[in-house]
Amino acid sequence: MKKLPLLLFLTVTLLSSYGCGQRASTQTFLREGVDLNFITRVAILPFENNTKDEFAAARIRDITATQIMAKGIFDLVDKGVVDNALQEMGIDRNSPLDVPIVKQLSQRLNVQGLVLGTVNNIGENRQGSFSYPEISVSLQLLDGESALILWRASDTLNGYSLTDRLFGLDPMDAFQITVELLDNILLTIPKGVE
């Protein structure tokens, strides 16, 4: 009889540890020899959207801004100011940025860096009757003078949980997954992260 509580405890512990969202580890690039502490103020440009959800890029750009500010990583220029500058300078959001454009935009916005992002995947997956969200995002930080990529990270996170599935619990929703995913990505920036 004493083995039953121990077996139950081990089963619950195993299920709990396996029950978190399935994910690959964050893939990160950091330019060698660069100290990101010189970057204090950035602008987040409109994100690329590789999904069928036409509003995914705008939503995730907003959540990224919130997470950067909440963590105190950088000061941000308001997205309205950024979008207005892009429009006034005639910069097409879908065209690649070259060094002179990056330099001009950075000077106009008074920033040391530009954050670019791509929403690679967003959707619902299904396993039997259980469905859960999955999101994949890439972020990068460009130097405002040279347009060199100083930092880049990509990750995917989904809301699948064996524990949720076994006990009929609702999975984390797309917003919760997005916040956790961005937190994981932003934690790889080696500055100002609490």
C-alpha cells in the first residue's frame, strides 16, 4: 500500500515535467566582440508576415514592444513615429534595407539600432480532439550605423501539454504562447534583462 502514493507522486511529477509546451531551443546569433550596452534606444520596424493571418505581424510587433519595455532592454520609439518616418522617407516596408537607408532612418529616429522581426508560422495544430496553438518568430537587431546584424534569434513554441490533454484542461492560448516565446527569445539579448 505504501508504494501506491509513491507511484502516484512519480507519475504526476513525470507528467508535469513533460506537460510543458513542446519546443525547440532558441537558435541565437550574437556578433562576436560586440557589446550591446552601447545600444540604449531602438525602433521596431513593421514585421514580415509569412503566415495567412494578415494581422499576425502587427500583433506580434506590439507584443514585442511591450516585452522589450517590460524587461527594460531598450528604450523604444513609438511605432506611429516609426511608421510615419518610413512613409515620409518613401521606404517600402517590403523592400530590403541597405546601409544608407538604415543610417538615415536611425539618424532621423535618433536610435542606435533597429529591431526587425518575422512571423514565420502561426496556427492551430490538432492531435485527435486536442488542439493547441503554435507560433514561430525570428527577431534581429541591426546596428544603426553599419546595418550589420548584431543579434538574431529564432524560436518556435506550441501549447501542447500531455498533462492538459490527459486531464482535459485547456492549452495556453495564442497570446500566452506569444508572450512566452518572445520572453525566451529576448532573454538571449546579453544586456538589461532582469
